[in-house]
Amino acid sequence: MEEGRPLTVHTLNELLLVCSLVLLVAVAAVRVSSRSGLPSLLIYLGIGVAIGQDGIGNVVFDNAELTQVIGYAALVVILAEGGLGTKWKEIKPALPAAIMLSLVGVAISVGVTAAGAHYLVGLEWRQALLIGAVVSSTDAAAVFSVLRKVPLPPRITGVLEAESGFNDAPVVILVVAFSTVGPVDEWYVLLGKIALELAIGAAIGLAVGFLGAYGLRHVALPASGLYPIAVMAIAIVAYAAGAMAHGSGFLAVYLAAMVLGNAKLPHWPATRGFADGLGWIAQIGMFVLLGLLVTPHELVRDFWPAVVIGLVLTTVARPLEVFVSLLPFRIPWQEQVLMSWAGLRGAVPIILATIPMVSGIEGSDRVFNIVFVLVVVYTLVQGPTLPWLARKLDLGRGMETASDLGIESAPLEKLRGHLLSFAIPPASRMHGVEVSELRLPPGASVTLVVRDAESFVPAPSTVLRRGDELLVVATDPVRDAAEARLRAVARGGKLAGWLGTGNGPAPH
């Protein structure tokens, strides 16, 4: 490349080469973001901007259609990873509130934000409605990454995580409708399309998830490394099937992954780690790509319009949608305030902003620039202040921060049993518990303990310690009860079951 001449990227091969060169830098940025508390979104976007046009790399990339395709693929992986990490017991009571936020809340947010963009900034109604729809989607990656680091009551995290997984579907339908050349469908037609696509996506996602979980639990794969691949493949099949059936593929992949994540599949810790790694790669690639697509010198004129629209969104539209949507549920005002501030935006709105660009809608470049600036500015404001606000509202006090047991399960098909293995975490209350005090159900027993690189067969009086690795053999009928009991002791100690600090078999 000649000195001073920009590197123009047009094809997928050229784009993959550029992204591969920056991947190691982006991975290193994970460490920086975790230490500094700066949202990783901004670091990855910054890397893309730095190597792109007007940056030190001077890479010119303007393929909005390719960005949209890769962004959709990354979003599928991110939703699958988020669904796998969603606990059904936490999200179940939050489903009605999350559905209201994803339907009624989105409608309120679109209307209020579009009105602010039209009357305060002077955008045409189509552009204003596009911005209102695009920024009404809370970002799954941002919500999952931030909330799981903040000890909050399960109801709050359940509502926000479910909302971020559900509201992509209606928002995509609205953005596509507003991006269609010609007149926009009537509101009742849009409402019917949203209801139909959500119903199809939900049905397919649940069906694929349950069928996939049943198959993985009853078929022993030849290698443990195939289980993580199979789980992600099933989730992606759910998206493809939902989209091909003209339903919501995003809702399908999230629900299928949630079913798989709560099915107690074999080799679950390895699967969870694999999905987490794929989620990081998807986020890094997507954010860097979006940073490449933007042209920094064009953002200057749209900075203040983006700030004004973002102010309307965060201080008026979001609180109003939370208040109205959650009115039937009598949720305390402190939790409503936190939910209003926790409506985090991330890469999803920026990806959705490429839809009108691909469709050739007039003013779509400005819509993209406004959305980009809005997401960057308000992610920088909301992300770091969320833990502070939770403390000020006295939410999360006394919540347990100890991690759950990562129990690895391998089926013993011919013996009709299961081999459970796990390590006792540092903060686990299983430390100091004797083997007999685990009170495992008949048909399950601790067969081996590995301590300080030495293995031995434990006696009933053997005291377990932090860092011990345990091997538990359980027959098919008691496999689930044995795992539940181990998790209960890890959370509640030897008295779990007597004091209501965990589930498990009743004491003998």
C-alpha cells in the first residue's frame, strides 16, 4: 500500500483479514475494560474507529449490507450465549413484566423518542420514527455483561435480561417496516405482524430447545468436545427455522438457548465456557466492524442532535415506558428507577440502523450517525453509574455473590448412570462439610477426592476443603436430585434443607 493511500475494504476476505489483525488487540482490551470499569463496547468501537477512515489505519469500509449480515450473525451468537446463562427460576416470575416492556414499552418508547426527534431536532417523521424504533431495543450483550456483575434482586435482573432478549423481535419488525420504500403499513397491520411473528418464533424456539435437550440427554456423543458445538448448533437451527417460517428468529434462538441452559446437559461447564468465548468473539468482531463503518468527521454535525434525542430517550421515554408497562405489577419505585436507568443500548441499535441504509432510505446516513453517537455517549454515562445507582437505591444489599458450582456431567450409557465432577469454589459453603453431611440420595456417592494434586477415596468423616475436586457417581433416577443437593450445600452449607437455604432431599 502506498504511503498516505487508504486501504479500501470491499469483500468478505479483505474484511476477515483486517478483523484478524485487530482481534488480539481487542482480546487484550477485555482485560483493560474489566479493570477500568469502562464498558467494553466503547473500547471495541474505539479500535474500529482508530483503524478506520480518519484513523491511524486509514481503512475505508462502507459496505453496510455486509455489516448488517455479519451483525445479525453475531447477534444470534450473543442471544444464544445470553439465553444459555439465563436461569429459569429467576426469569419465570419476571416473564409477564418483561413481555409488557417488550410490547407496550417499545410502543411508548418509539412514540416519545420519535416525537422528540421531530419537534426538538427537526427530523422528518420517517427519520424520527426510524431513530425511535432503532434505539428502543435494549442490547442483550450490554445488559448481560453489566447486570451479571452487579448483585441485584433476581426480579430486576430477570425482567431486564428477559426484556433484552424479547424486545429485539418487535423492534426489528418496526425498523423493517419504516425502512420500506413507499407508505408505511397501518398501525393495526404492524401490530398483527408483530404478534404473529412473535408467536411463531416462540413456538419454534421452545420446540427446538426441548427436542435438542432431550436428544443431548439421551444420546452419548463420542467426544465431550462435541457437546458445546451441538448446543450452539441447536440454538442456531432455532434461529434459522424461525426466520424461514416468517417468525422471529431472534426470539426463537433466545428461547431455545434458555431451554437448553436449564436442561442440565452433560458437560455443562465446558459448554458454558465455549458459549461465553463465542459471545466475546461475536461482540469484539461486531463492535470493531461497526467502528470501521462509521466516518468520524461526519459525526460532528450530528453530535448535539444525538445528545438531545438521547436525553429524551433516557429521561422521558424510558421512565415512562417502565412506569406504564409495570403498573399492573406493583413493583417498588426504587426498582422502577433502576430499570429505567438500566435500559442499556449497545451494538444492536447500530446494527439496526444499517437497515435503512441498505434499503436506500433518504437521510439514512444521518440516522446511522445519530444512533452511533447516542449509543456511545449514553453507554459511557449509564454503564459505569449503574452499580452506584443500585447502592444509592439500597438495592442488592445482602445478595450472595458467590459463584455456583460448575458441575460437569458425563453420561455412563451402558451403566445407566452419570459421572459428576466439580471443584469447590473459594467462596463455597461446602468448605468444612463432611462427606456424610452432604446427605446425597441413595444411589449417589462421592467416589474420589483430588486435593493438592493427590487423589484418595474419602471416608464418611472426610472434611471437604476449598479447591477440592470431587467425583460423584449417581444412577439415572437420582442424578438430578444429587446435583440439586450438591448445589444446595454449596449455597447453604451443611444445614441446607433444614433451614430452607437450599433444595434437596429432606433430612433423614
